[in-house]
Amino acid sequence: MSIDIDTARRVAKLARIAVPEDNLPGLASELSNIIGFMEQLNEVDVEGVEPMTSVTPQALKRRDDVVTDGGQQEAVLANAPDAREGFFAVPKVVE
Amino acid sequence: MTALNSLTISAARDALRAGDVTAADLTSACLSAIEDAGVLNAFVHKTPELAMEQAKSADARLAKGDAPDMCGIPLGIKDLFCTKGVESQAASRILEGFKPEYESTVSQNLLDQGTIMLGKLNMDEFAMGSSNETSVYGDAINPWRREGSDAALTPGGSSGGSASAVAADLCLAATGTDTGGSIRQPAAFTGIVGLKPTYGRCSRWGVVAFASSLDQAGPMTKSVRDAAIMMRAMASHDPKDSTSSELPVPDFEAALTGDIRGKKIGIPKEYRMDGMDDGIEKLWADGADMLRDAGAEIVDISLPHTKYALPAYYVIAPAEASSNLARYDGVRFGHRAKLAAGDGITEMYEKTRAEGFGPEVQRRVMIGTYVLSAGFYDAYYNRARRVRALIKKDFDDVFATGVDAILTPATPSSAFGLGEMKDVDPVQMFLNDVFTVTVNLAGLPGISVPAGLDKQGLPMGLQMIGRPWEEGALLNHAYALEKSIGFVSKPAKWW
């Protein structure tokens, strides 16, 4: 299955990566090439095989639902590109 | 006496305990080797002051007489590990300036043992690559060169800086991580040992995530014994990683008897590929002969779904990456793009990610987005996970017949030149992982051992694959192989 320019544009949008319009044809052909490589998987008979969820047979561990951490506002914000008054700051989200 | 920076961990341990050297001596020797080797571009964030401080504490601990094996050993740490207060960028522009407020569990385990961190090591961006050419820091360079040539070669990837640093004796050993071969392929390209343990042996907490169901940390060292010592120091159960195993961590070094008499070694016929390099094929056959001479039984085995491992991997790994890398949004850490007047939050995400991610990472995130998108999830992602189950079953079936370990080449070729793969399509680059990627999909331990030099004078490696959780037995097989091969070559110093 090949990826056309519209699909490439949609995938870039879903991935939240700005791709200039001029680069879309190149991207579409790169992605098509890789998807083409994956098509080999269609040769495999997977009838009755469950998709793997865990490579080691183990049940996901549970823990008590208690507070184990917190009160680290400064550490949490230390690497933020823009933090003000104890919050992450971002461009206006709601009009 | 050998230069201190070229010691193995085990030799340094013995010398430290005997009082023949100090951790400060070892650390100084490594720091000056690093200063001399700027051209290799292996260390990308150096921490000399921190290292000398840690050396002082290690010496104090050694003086008390009950120091652990790794106490006083200077290491390089791959940039993928979060290290408290020290740049941890995963070789990406998007994490520019990021200094974690916490330490990864693996690097913390090493620090608790008294190891010394010399600095952070170059790698492919987010560990996505097989040549270290996708790094924001620029290429790491292989200390090995082809005979009679001064062309710069790749140390492999993604743990390229780790491989280059260990091979050039800039540190005694280094941490690596392996999602599809990122420890074993660079180890093979640089003539060192690289071990990827069983999935779950090491905590992934604090290791920048690429593909969570495949990622594992492991040691990159100058000998199999060193890999055994360092593996034990890195591994632990960690409540902060629910996939980390509660199984006890054994003394892997104690398993190194070199006795493999009566063990069954499988040679998978599917790993014999058309157009395979003659040198690699001979190396593989010689390796099997050596194991036979050491008393092992060599048997032909079949892993019928091998061919589908790469396409399955290149669905699953990008799918997980697209999800893991969603966190780089310019809000909480790292780079944020400069915005134009009127730009809203969506433009901030899109511009930040376009500027912050390199082309290979962008491509993989978009592939992952595509295979997870509505309408394609079943056709690609679920199908790949079903194929993955079959690949694991191939190994289960072979081990059920009594095979103890599997011998394969580590890579289809020796190190290639930097830039040589620039114009080929990305799928060609994927082929580097053809012998290693099955092991990640099946969650097994695998080790690359230097096996000889090819006709260009470059090192090549053999891979051994073990049963799950039996790293000790795997290391013992690798130890027997290492003894028989007797590989002692080092790159001639040109830097």
C-alpha cells in the first residue's frame, strides 16, 4: 500500500510535526517505502495466534493505592522552557 | 605496567584491592585519555570534577576493605540514561539543556557500588540508528580504521559513543542500551564485548524510552568476565519499573568456569544469508568448531520466522516510539520553538517537534503514528505483535529440544564508512540489525564477542543467544568462546 501526499499530511498532523508542503512528496515516498517493507508480514499465517502483550510471562504487579511521592513542585518545573508562578506556561489554549 | 585506562574491570578491581592503584589514579588516566581523544567524539558531556570527587569516595571505601567489585571503576554512561544534574539529552536537540532532577535506577545501582562517572556518551538520537549518524552531537568515530586507509568509520549504533570509548580505552567499560541490536552491533564493530540481558533484568526507570517492550540496558566491556561483573551491578528489581523482574540477581562471574562439555549449541540455518560476507561465514564456522573442540555438541536448528523479524520490529518499535515520544511537546522539558504572533498551542507542538527531532526520529514517529492510526492498527500493529509471538515461539521450541545456546554472526558486515550509507534508503540501514533484532523481540539475553579481524583489518563479532534468565550460562559459553578465540587486537592509536 502506498502513502499519498494527503495521507502524509494527515500523519504529520497526527504526530504533531510541522512538515512544509514542499517536503510532503518526499515524505510520502519514504513512508511508502518503509510500509512496503512491512508488507512482508502478510505472508505469515497468524491464524489463531494472539498478539503478544508481554514477552516474559508475568502478571503486571499491583501496588497499594497510596501516595508515595509528591511535594516537588520546584523539581518538576526545573526543566520547563517556561514556568511561571509554580505552573507550566503555554500559549493561550482557550479563546 | 599497562596504561591504567586500558585495564579491564577485573584487573583494576584486583589492583585496587591490593592497593597497587587508587581510584583517583584510574580516573585521572581515563580523563587524560578522554582529553586526547576529542576527535573520536565519544564523550559529549564530560564530568571530570564529579569523577574526581567520586574517586575520592571510592578510595575511602576501598581503604575500609569491604568495597564491592565495581568500587573505584571509571565508566562512561550512555546519554540515554538520566543522570542527576548532568545533561541527559538522548543525543536529541529536543532535550537540549535538560538536566534531570533524578538518577536512572541502573546508573544509581552503579553509583551505589562506588563506580565513577567520567561523562555522557554519544549515541544515535533516541537510540534510533545503527551508525551514530543521527546524533545531534555529530558522528562518533570508530578508533579502528581499515588497513592503509584513514577514512573515518562508524562505531555502529545506537551505542556508538560507548563502543568507541571502550575500544579506545577512554574508560574501563560503559553502559549501553539495546532495542534492536544497539549494544551488540557496535560492540562487534569495535572489537569489544556487549551483553543485552533478558528483558526485565535491568530496570528501565530513568532510561529515556524508545520502545518500552524491547529496550534493555547492558554492559559494554573489554572482556566477558567484565560483562559478568558489570551486569550484576546494573541489574535489580525495581518497583518503579513494573516489567523489572523479581528474580534474584546471581553472581554471574561465578558461572565462568569455561567448562561447556556436553552443552548443546544450535546453529540456525535461517541466519545463513544470500550474499553474506565470506569472512563472516568463515568466522561463524570457526566459532562452531572451537565450541565443538571445547566439548560442546553442535546441532543444526531452525528458527523459521527469522525473515519476518525485521519487518515486525519496524512496526512495533516505531509504534511504541510514537507513543513514548509524545511527551516531547515543548511544555515540561527541553526545547520549545520560537513562536510567531498568533501561534497557539498546536503550532507550538508542531514547530517544537519539527525543530527538535532529527529526520530519522521524525520518520519513525510518523511511521508509528500511521501503523497505530484508525483502520491500520489491526493490519500492521496487531499483525506484527502476532508475528512477534511466533518469533518467540521459534526460540521456545528450540530451547525445548535441549539446546543450551545459539551461535550466530553478530552483524552482516564489519564497520562501514561514515557517510557511506547516506544515500541508501532507510530500509538498507535496518539490515544491520538482521541478526540481533530477533533476540529483542523474543526478550532473550544475547552477547556479542569479538571473533577476529576481516581482510580489511577490522574486528568482527559472533553472537551467542541464551535461554531467558540464564545470563550466567550464556556468559560461560561466551567465556569459553573468548578463550578459544584469543582475540587480543587493539586499534592502532592515530587520534
